[in-house]
Amino acid sequence: MEEYQKLSLIDPQRVANLPTPDKLFLFLSCTGSIEYPGTERAVRIVGEKLGIEFIESVDQTCCTGYMLTCNAVNPQLALASTSRNLSIPQEMGLDVGVFCNGCYGYLRELAHLLHSNPAFKEVGDKANQALGREKFHGHTKIYHVQELWFRQLEKLTSLVKRPLTGLKIAAHYGCHYLANKDVAIDDAQYPTFHEEIYKALGATPVVYKERRACCGYSVGRGFTHREETVLPHITNKMLSAATAGVQLMTTTCPGCNTALDREQKTITARGNAVSIPVIDLSQLIAFALGAPVEQLGFKANTTPVLPVLERFIK
Amino acid sequence: MKREQASDWSIEFENAIATSGLADDIRRCISCGKCTGVCPVAAISPSYNPRQIIREVLLGNYERIVQSEEIWRCFWCANCAATCPSEIKYPLLMLYIRYFSMSHGAGKKHVDPFIRFVTKARQEAVTFQPGKPARLDEIRELRSSLGLAPLRIVSDKGIKEYQKLFEITGTDEWLKNYQETPEVPIDLSYLEGKILVPDDSNSGSEREV
Ligand code: SF4
Ligand code: SF4
């Protein structure tokens, strides 16, 4: 399946413009911390190998994007908490690294709204003022770690300790990264940079029909419309991956990972047996770079991961 | 039961969206239908049609939208926005349409399930922290084995500041209003997107328009 390469729409200029920082603020994800803590660990491991030190803050709260997009709070709360959360790295003089597509998309969109609409900016500024914090000026840059990994792909390649030869891996990009058309390093409809990463790790990328289909879980539809739309949608997606012979799938969002990993149990129980382990891209990279497998937290997964990775562990 | 009438349409709907600051100028929509073509929800549930929803908003058919079941189906995947030739950020429009619908007392059943997350997030400044002790123990054990803090805990300072945000942004007030507003009964009823009106010749049943 090398066909996909011919269509590569990766933007080399945008990739080149990405930094190779030695220090970043790590924005913690609620879903990540609870559902798949191994992802956070893996992000730190890969960061360490690339010489990136991640600094976190116990003052950082939930990004509030999920509650906003479920219409369960008013927009002002999400604007104010974005302004407040981003004032923390601003005070430290650091840019932000995010490992959840949700946090990434919400932070960027809300930061954009804050700076394109004076009324919204006032909401944010007033909030920070009331809390005795400095105004958020909007110069802090927000990166998803997946793009920082891609930026240093050559270095990553040179650090591979467990080449994943013969492993058939497929991507789930997740919508809330690709939707950022103005900065995303790849095309929203036909992205290929995750496949490039798999190849660098020695694996075989697999393209499946529903590759670009979303996980169905954002804005809470997994709670309100699970039977009606979400399950039929995820079933289509995972069956199309199974048909293509996918052995492992990666995500870049703990929310997507929850949907695609955990729902396989129900899909199987309803007569469509499917068992494709779903892990975070950072976990995959950390594994290929030789991280001890116990450090990657695969115990948290519903669909067992070790059966496909075992043969690479010496 | 009420039947939809063009005389009820109102430009106020479009104006309200324009002044929300959330959605772009949807008059740029050229009705090309690309959004609907790439929409995963439309693929499963054809009565959900983003192009049609934009048309209804532009026509001012707000009662139809306010009471619609379809508006709650959007996955917010932004496939539509990625493909839209007029650069319309449809998900933001949908976010606002849902608020608009709620302000008319509709859609509560699609929002109610999330209020408990908000209540908990207000206490902990983290969303989704489970309440069940057994599940919490599981998470503690796994996180500790990875060298992470046993639970993701926001500092007291962080929590206090977060709660203050609920106060000063009017969110506490907003939640109170939300909880006190009863769900308004829908007077247009739907069968997969088709509007039903009472059938006079056969009282008690309904027929499609
Ligand atoms: S893709 Fe854009 S311009 Fe075309 S119908 Fe949809 S919203 Fe309108
Ligand atoms: S964001 Fe909503 S309308 Fe747009 S493609 Fe996704 S599900 Fe369809």
C-alpha cells in the first residue's frame, strides 16, 4: 500500500516553520489522565529523547471545551478558562504542547475567538483581572505534540530501537487537529504524515476506506446518540479497518482512543467480531524507541495491545 | 398542533446568529451541498442535512430549527468546514443554533446528561473524574505504576479560581436558569425529518406533510 504517498499533501513549509523547543508547557488532558494515563507518560518519554523538557502546572484546569460543545455551560466560561489557562504558560514564558486533539482544537479556536472579537476579549481579560492574573496577550503558541514529533522525524528514525517490521498500522487522525486549516501541517481530507511516521518506525502503513471517518464521540454524542448514529458509524469504521488487514491503529486524542478502543466490545457482542488495538501515536513512538512496555500503560486498553507488540520485545 | 408557515419566519434568527460572534457570515453559503456530501451523520441519518439547515436559518424558519431533533445529531467533526468552498465554520454555527434552541426551552433532553459533568467539574476543575471508588482505585494504581501522580488533581488555588470563573462569567446563573426552565413541548412533530400534522379525517393519528 504505497499508493497513498503519491497523493501526499503535507505542507513542507509549515513543517519547517515548526520549532524544535527544549522546553514546553505540557497542557494536561482530563480524558487522557483518566482513560489512558500511558499517553501522558509516552509524551514525556518521546520528549526526553528529543531533548524537550515538559513543564506542567497544578493550576491548569480542564480546557472546558467538552462542556461548551455539549452546550452544558455558557460560552463565556470556556472563553474565560482558556484565557486563564493560557495565562499560566504565558507567565512562564513558554509555548504550549498539547496531546489531546480536543484540548488542542478548543484552545486554538477559543484563543482565536478571544482575539478576533473585542467583546470576547473583554470576558477573558476581566476574568484574569478578577483573579489577579495578567491579561492573556495571545502570543503564546499552541502545538500538538504529533506535529513536533513529525518535525524531528529524522532524529526519531535514528533513535528506533525496536523496528516494527511487518506490523500493519493504520491511522485515525481525529478531526479537531485537521480542522485547524490555517496551521495544520497536512491536508484535512487526505492527511498522510502519520503514515510517514509509521514507515520511519519500520512498520507498514495501511490505508483503509473509512480512514478519515471521525470517532463519533465528540460533543457528547456518545451519550445522547449512541444507538442512533454513533455505534453504526464506529462499526463501519472498524470493520473497514479489519477488512484492510489492520493490526494496530493509532490516535492522537484520548477521546478518539476511548471511542475506537472501548466500543469494540459492543460491536463484537453484536455479531461483528473486531479486535484491533488502538493506542496513541506517542505510545507507538515511545515503544519503537525502546521504552519499557510497562511504562506505556497498555493495561488501560479494552482491546488487548500486547498480542500485536509482544514479538518486538526482547 | 401547529403547522409551519412562512409568515412566521423571521430575520431575527439570522441577526441573532450574526451578533453571537460565534458563527461567520453564513450568507456566504452557495448551497453547493459539499458539507452534506462529506457529513458522516447525513450518511447514516439522511434527514440530517447541514446545507438544508443553513437554508432554513437564512430563510428565518426558526421554529422549525428550534424544535428540530436533527440539530442535535451533528458530531462536530468539522468535515463540512474542511471542505466548504465558502469557508463557513459550520460547527460553530451549530453550537450557536443549539444555544438558540435551548433559549426557547427546547433540546433539554440532549443537554441534561452533561449537567452532572459540569457539577463535578465545578468541584474539581477536571472533567470526567469518575465517582466510583473501585474505578478510582484502578486509575490510582495504574498512574502510580507509571510514575505519575495517583490522580490528576488541580491545586486548591486552581479550583478556587475555576469556581470564581463560574461566578463572574454568569455561568452559575446560566445553569440555574437552565435547570429552572421547563422543557417546552414541541408543537411540530417529526418522523425522520418529515413534519407531521394532525390528520382531520382520522382524528388521533397524524399524516406526513
Ligand atoms: S459546503 Fe459551505 S457553501 Fe456549500 S452548502 Fe455547505 S456551508 Fe454552504
Ligand atoms: S461537523 Fe456536523 S455537519 Fe459537519 S460534517 Fe461533521 S457531523 Fe456533519
